[in-house]
Amino acid sequence: MSKKSKAVCMLCGKPSGKSICDACAQRVQGEQLGKKSKEQKGKG
């Protein structure tokens, strides 16, 4: 009963060997860096 299902990215649904594909991981990292930068500028 344990059939191997094809791994897909949890964010975009495209086939991927990881739970989050490299393209989505880079996009998420970029968004977080942008938020961090805005927060730091607001505190200064």
C-alpha cells in the first residue's frame, strides 16, 4: 500500500525533489530580506 508519490513543491506544485523547489526558496528568501530591510530602515 505504500506507493511512492511524486514529490512536488509545497508552494507552486511543480515536480521537485525537495518539499520546496529552489525557485520558490529563492523567492521566499528575497521577500524576507526585503521585509527585514524595511524594518531596519524604519527603526533607524
